[in-house]
Amino acid sequence: MRTVGRTDIGKVRDENEDAYLADEQTLVVADGMGGYEAGGTAARLAISEVEKHLYKPLKRARSNIAAAFVAANNAVRKAGVDLGYSQMGTTLTLALVQGDIAWIGHVGDSRAYLLCEGSLRRLTNDHSLVGELVRQGKLNPEEARVHPRRNVITQAIGSRERVKPDIFSIALQPGDRLILCTDGLTTGVDDDQIAALASPENSPDEAADNLIRAAKKAGGADNITVVIGDQDEKAPVKRGYRFMVPIVVVAAAVLGLATADYALSQNYYLSSVNGRVAINRGLPGGAAGYRFGRLEKLTAIRVRDLPGYFQKRLERRMVVGGDATLAKTMRDIERMAVRR
Ligand code: CA
């Protein structure tokens, strides 16, 4: 599958609390909430847990997705306690593509769409107050889109002890396009516009750019994230597990480290040290008998070369998640630093 992802801070917020993942088999969006640094941390942690659990061998896609949602929920809840964020949560919507099947996992009010032969089908139900009212026939989708309480969501990763994701599969045809997005897109841009702006004559890159531009033109009141995947003309069946279990897993098991603490030791956070971007392992602060945070690497990237909002994030220390998320974040940072 050919995939692209874009995220944009929008025109009003001074933080981007969305996160995404786009690789040849997986599309994920997460829309963090909780204000300050909590939302972005929740979104990145959730995606990091997806990366760890989605490709575990020997299990079926459905149970791997269920495990990923449980792990994401536990990680966000634990980080909320450790970092002292009481209202920390995130939406999580993913598509895992195996041959001509796409598995969808979903919690919250981000969305997955399927664009098939020019018609757009919404695959997910919004777990939101207005989403429920639409399903009960008490609001129409247009009323829901501008409703003053449209931000009230009924289910999020991290908000409750148990999470109940919607998990289902759909069949894909060659040429089908999957679109995952956060509500920063769908609040400003309706389904007809999405179908037109993301139509197949546009490449995935062009489609993603069109959608982000339209959401900003509509006000850009929220962070906007779009991930697009095009089903190949010939789709080989792939059984993934690209994320090898690192040898340290065995070591940790031998040492008898508690699983949750171990999982968090696999996380990285970024900070500013001597005016440069520093990569640290663990979680900043360290609470509840947990103190894994340590400097892993001081990079050559100067903090003052980065955008102001990002500098603030680094000052507050920015949790990024696991190895793959770290690599992606560092590429983003390098791009931002060069651009200025
Ligand atoms: Ca949002």
C-alpha cells in the first residue's frame, strides 16, 4: 500500500496534539487531549504502543489490534499518573492492511473513510455525544458538524480503565483509497468536499495537501491530521512483523522487570540541553518508584533553529514513544530545522 501522512497545527492552537503513523501496511491517527503537553504525549504514546503490538507474530490481526488498544490505554493511564496529568487521553483510529483486507480499530472521534470508485464511505462511528445523537436520528450530520458540544467524546484511550474499541475488517479492491483523519479536518470540511479533494486523480500527496489546505481555509481552529493509503493494483498478502522483538526483551524478562515499567523504559523523550535537542530514555520526572529517565544522546540540532512552539515543547520535555516514533520525530525535527 502506498501511504502518506500529514499533520498541521492549524491556525489557532499553539500546540499540535495530533500524531500519526503511515507505513506500507499501517495507517494510524491519534488526537490527543488534556491540554498543555498531556494531549500530544498521549497521542504519541498510543501510536508507540500500536507499533509494539500490531505486528506480534502468531496471533490474528483482530487480537493484535485488541492488544494494542489495551496496551495504549494502560500506557496512557500510567503516564498520566507518572507525569501528573489528570485529564490525559487520545483518540486512536488505525487501519492494518493485509493483502486485500483492511482491519480497522477505532476509539474516539477521529475517522476512517474508504474512497472506492469515486464514492466516499465513512467506516467508523464517532464516539461522541453528537455522533450518538446522529445515530439516534436526533441530529443530522450537518447539524452535528457545527454543534457547540461536538467536542464531547464518549470514549477515549486513557479515560477509563477499560477501553472498548470497534474492531472490524473490510475488503479492499485495487485502487481503493483509505483516508484516516482527526476531527480538525472533519469539523471544517464535509464528506462531499473530502470526496472531491481526495479524488483518485490526485496522488496521495496531493490529496493530503488538498485536505489540509481546505481545513485551514475553513478556519483551522484545531490541529489537522490526514493519513492516506492507496491499495496497490496487485496486492500481495503480507503477514507483517517488521518490528523484531529486541534482545533486551529477553534480558528484561530474565531480570523480572515489571511489564509496565519495562514498556515505559522503551520510551524516549526529548529535551533541551545546552541549547541542543537531547534524546532521553524513559519518562521525564519519574514517579511512583519509577526513574528510568536518562540522557541517551545529545544531538547537534540547535533548539533555536526550531519553531517557537516546538522550542516550548522541548523546554517542557516532550515524550515521543518508542524507537520507530523517535526515528520519525527526529526526521521531522531535522526537516523543521533545515527549513528555517
Ligand atoms: Ca482534534
